[in-house]
Amino acid sequence: MTFGLGELFALSSAICWATAIILFKHSGETLSASALNLFKNILATFLLVPTALFVEGIQFPQLDAYQWTIVAISGFIGIALSDTWYFLALRKVGAGNTAIVSSLYSLFVIVLSVLFLNETLHWTQFIGFLMVLIGIILVTWQRNRKNVDTPVLWQGLALAAGAVFLNAVGVVMVKRILEGDGFFWIISLRLIGGILGSIGLLLVSRKLLKVIHEIKQPRDWRILIIASVLGTYISMILWLSGYKYTDAIIASVLNETSVLFIVLFAWIFLKEEVSRRRLTGVVLAFLGVLVFVYNSGGQG
């Protein structure tokens, strides 16, 4: 059994993201998805760049033009485009349907990693992955989901699947670059690429001024800022560190546990009810993680 730095970072990222979601819910403050996404990414950038200066100095990583282009494209498709499609899917088919499709993330990463990173999946790891996938579906499945027309449903599901696929592509394409030096500068540029892409898409859709106006409205920012720092700055560092120090296949499956921690934390801290089905899903998924990690051997 191997549980090294990469596995620890990947699991910690899931816990940080889940904690941030609970804080967002607890704050009672609401921002539109586009406004919240732009705000938290800009805030994370203002924290990441000083972090890069402090940890790595003013010397940028020794990457060629092609590698820097890959980093920037990774940010655009994995942050800007992926998030845009995801939010469109949410509007069309609701959170329940979108959450189920989101469980395809680790499957996409596994396929891409086998094809392009020469990673391998042992049959016992595949069993663990299936346990995690089934557990997440049990947790996210809702009997009374948003009622939508069939064409709109398929369009929304396609957008959700596309968003998850782009996120997987974005992280797999930058995986080998992350393994080198200059980690904080690399993820800073990736995030800046995502922000510029998001601003460009908002300009094209003529929503940028509306989003800026929404962010400027007076509100209690304390918990929102804490949740944004935890859910973007810290979580992103841990998330990409997971991919730096272990196989993408392993990191992606551990990332999937965020939805399980959200359910558990909502039950513990927000006193939300947990059905027997959802509890069964949580237990099954965590057992799947144990099976998966027990038969893995990452770099950590």
C-alpha cells in the first residue's frame, strides 16, 4: 500500500473544497455562479503570485514557448471554458443531474492518462474505482430532479459532460509540466489564463459589466473571502500538487471524494438530513478509495 505526498494532497484538496462549499452555504450570501467564479479566481491570483515570489523567487521556470502555451491553454479550457459550460448545464438541467454527470471526471482522467501519459490501471484498482463511482451516484441521485424537456435535458447533459471532459483534459495536458520546477509560477499562469479566458467569454456574451456590478454590491464578505481562499487558493495548490506527486489516475479518484465530504460536513455542521441511500453511498465510496489506494503505487 502506498499513500504518499500525492495521495495526501489529492485527498486534502477534496476536504478543502468540501469545507469551502459548506462555508458558502452557511454564509447565506449569494453571488451568481459567474460572479463568484471570477471573484474567487482573481482573489486566488492575488495570493498565488506573492506565494510564487516568496517560494520560488523572481526566476520563472525554464519552460519553452510550447510548454508555456500548453499551460495557458490548460487554464483556458480547464477553467474558463469548462466553468462556462458547467454553469450552462446547471441552468438547463439543475444541480442533481449535473452532479451525476460530474462523476465522469475520474473516468475521463483515467482514459486520457492511459492514452497520453502511459499510466496503467490494475484490475483491483478498477474495482475500487467502480465502488467510488457507484457510491457517488448513490449520493448525488435525486428521485425528483428538475423536470425538463428531453431535448433540453440531453443538451444540458452534453454540456455537463463536456465541461467535465475539458477539466480532465486541462489537468492531464499540464501534468508532466507540473512535475518539473517552478510549480507555483506554473499554476499562477494557468489561473491567469483561465481568468483572461473567463473575462473574454463574459465580454462576448455581454455579461461582464453585470458581473462586475454584482461583485461591487455591499455584502458580508468575511465568510465568502475565507471560503474563496480555502476553496480556490489552498484547494488549487493541493489539487495540482496531487497531480505533481502521484499518477493522474490516483489523484482523480481521490478528488472525487469531495462530494462525500460535502454530504458528511453538511450532516455534521449544518444538521442536514442524510438518507440511508446517501449514507450507503458514502460508505461504499470510501471503501472503494481504500481498495483503490491499497493497490496503487504513485510517485509520493
